[in-house]
Amino acid sequence: MQREKNMSYAVEMIMFAIILILLAALAYPKDKQAVPLLKDDLTMTMVSGTEYIGGDAGQIIVELRNRTFDPISDADCNATIQYHNKTTFIQDGVMALGSIGTYYYNFTVPDVAGVYEYSVLCMRNGKKYIIGKSFHVQDILKAWVTP
């Protein structure tokens, strides 16, 4: 009798563990750039990221969606860009709302080659959402010489 109880308890614990693993797998974002969904939350995906040459027109784009993947258009989003040496290039640049649930920020790409980090902070209903990425600025002389 005791052995059956122990076996039943073990089976229950294994089932509980399997359910927890399945729930964690469902909550994990499929895109590495997506912020995971929480109860009553939204997804935030960085759409932009590219190679630039100094002086190019640059753009940071982030997409916000609700749990049913409808566009979110009532957030306030700001972009911050750091130079390749981690000093500030743009601090809290106000992003404009696009027509398809995206927010964007336009800038002129600096003339200094290197890897630049950027992040977007969005506020919605008193909650903060943040995501980051990087872009690369190529030396214009190397860009013209390299096939």
C-alpha cells in the first residue's frame, strides 16, 4: 500500500514537471529579439539592423503586438544609440508611430566605423519594455574598395 502511494506521488511529480516544462517552452520567444509574453503583455520585436556607411540615412524600427498579434499604437517609445566606444550618440530620441504597429526613429549615421549598440524603451500603461540590438558602420573607403 505504501509503495503504491509512493509510486503515485512520483508519477504526480513527474507529470507536474512535464507540465512546467511545456509551459516554459510555450512562453519562450521563437525570435531571439522578441520580449517574452507575460499575462496581459505585448511582444516587442526589433525589426531594424543593418550595415551602414557613414552619412547614410539610418532608421531604428521596433514592432509592438498584443497577445493576438494586433498592432499596439498607444505606447511612447524612445531610442538610444551608443557610438562604437560606448559614449552616447542619441539619448531618448522620440520615435514616431508607423502605420503597421511599428515605431521608428530616423538619424544620420556617424562617419566613424565600428559597431554601434542601440536600444528602444517603450512605456505603455505604466509598464516599461526595452529591447536592444546593434548595427555596423563600415569605413567608406573600405566599402568602395571591397568587392
